[in-house]
Amino acid sequence: MRTIDWIDGAVVIVDQTRLPAEIVYLRLETVEELVDAIQRLAVRGAPALGVAGALGVALAARQHSGAEPRARAVHLLQTARPTAVNLARGARRAAALLPSFDAVLQEALRIRDEEIASSAAMAWRGADLVERLCGPGVRLLTHCNTGGLATVVDGTALAVVFELYRRGSLGGVIASETRPLLQGARLTTWELAQAGIPHRLAVDSAGPFLMARAEVDAVILGADRICANGDVVNKIGTYAHALGARAAGIPFICVAPESTVDLSTASGADVEIEDRGAAEVVGAAAPAGTPAVNPAFDVTPAGLVTAVVTDERVFSGRADGADRPAVGGDRLDPAADPA
Ligand code: MRU
């Protein structure tokens, strides 16, 4: 099952707002329909958003013959959500081939295929690293959803979990629920159950305590943007897990494709953090009209990140390598990295 694809002239997605209750596919035939799906998180997760942005440009190429309406449509796509770099990047890459619909679509499908290949590379590279750092029987905590639903197939951090399970190295996995939209509780538990992997669900705030009580050997999660200085921008709650991991002295590992590494953004301070408004937080629990602040993402400083695993490399510190000597300078043992 692919989370997002181009089928018979339309973008087809699994509607993630309906999971885990039911699997519903949506056929999106216009840019406006796709932008709406992106904004209500029917399609979500940085790599999947990159594919969505690029396929959206194919919709725009077909919908509009004039340069101006096409440019407006591309802008709508690029800005549908601000934080994950993949969305604007995917749309920009495809838009470079306008006005040719065929060329745009081929480029979008190339991005889809690159993300599929990236997932496979991250899975074995990340599993090698976790085995090296933690040994067999590792007990992991993961946050938000980083499985096939967030990419096209397999995922990023969750692909590593799947691979460790296949290798017989996984001792357990805890999914944190990911308030307020519950990507962990609704989507990660569903994907783990589909794969037959035993797991437990915890409220977000239990993470650091479970780490302190030595019930977790490492934290593994994804990213929406990795900045030049190595700061990791990811789902709100990530920073608290990173602080917990540091206090407990356990590895904090981020798994993301190179398409999420953004060397043009100096640090997390330069990233627009999406605020999704009060309704998601206030819900049915708080008195109606309660003001709220609802950052959908946070920034984990590079210094709290043990390692970033991409489809091409494993690194710690800066993503642009400016803190490493030019030759043989990876702080992790490069001999153990097959790339
Ligand atoms: O708001 P979302 O659900 O799009 O946020 C997704 C995340 O924060 C994921 O952790 C990130 O995109 C990595 S997905 C492989």
C-alpha cells in the first residue's frame, strides 16, 4: 500500500484523518483539493509532503494553461504548511519543469521513487547504528508517526524499528501518543500492529520518566527539517524526549532522508513553526473560548542529538559538516558505516 501516488490522472492518498477506524482512499484532482488535504493532515509527514507538493504541481500544470494561475497554484502548494522543508522543496523541484505536464509528472514520480529508495537505505543504516549503540534486545521509544504513512512506504525511524524486528534485535517499542492530533496513538500503533510488532502506547509526558526508570534504551524519531547547524525540527514533544534522553544518558537518534536536510536554514531559530490554532488543544476538555498556544513542532538543539541517520550518511553535530575536519572526521566511527 502506498500512502500517496499518482493513479489514472489524479493524486490518490490514504486519508490519515480516518485511521485507524477505516482505510479510505481519496482521489484529489485539483490543487485546491490537495492543499485542503495537506492542511487537515489527510496527507502528512515530511517525505509524503514532498511527494504531495511535486504531484500537486502536475495537477497545476494540467489545470491551468496560463503562467500566472500556474504560479499562484504552485505558491499555494509551497505554503500549505510551513515547517517541513520537503513540501516547498518538492513543489519547487517539479515547478522548475513547468509548463510541460509530462516533465513535471516524471519529476514528481522520481521524487516518489527516491523517497521509497531512501526508506530502504535508512532502515538498514539506522538498524546497524542502533545495534552498534545499544546491542540486541533494544527497547525504543518513538514519537509522532514516521512509518509508511509519513513517507510513501516503510518510513524513516519506524522503518528502522521494522528492520530491527526483522533482525530479531528489537526488545520492545513504546509509541508516545503525540498530542494533540495523536499521530502516535492513531497511526504508529496501527502500523506496528499491521506489522505484527508488539508495542505499548504512552502519553507524551511519560517519556522522560520511562527513560529515567531505565525502561527505554534509546529514542528514535524523524524530522521535518534538519538545519545546517544540526538542529532537528520535529513534532512538538520531541524536545522533551531529547531532554529526557540526555538526562537518562541514552542515545537520541533522528532518522530522516537527505530531502529533509536543509542547509539553507542556518538553525532552528530560522524555521517557521506552524501554529495550528486553539481548537485542536481546547477540544471538548477546556471551557469554550479558552485561549491556547499550539505549536505543531519544536526544535531540538543539535547538541542533544546523538546521531542523525539519513539515506546517505550518519552524522552528529552540524549537518553541513562545518564542525568536522575535511577528511575522516565523522565523530561516529566511519569504519562501521558501510557508506
Ligand atoms: O504534523 P505532521 O503529522 O505532518 O508531523 C509529522 C512529523 O513531525 C514527523 O515526525 C516527521 O514529518 C517525520 S515523518 C517521517
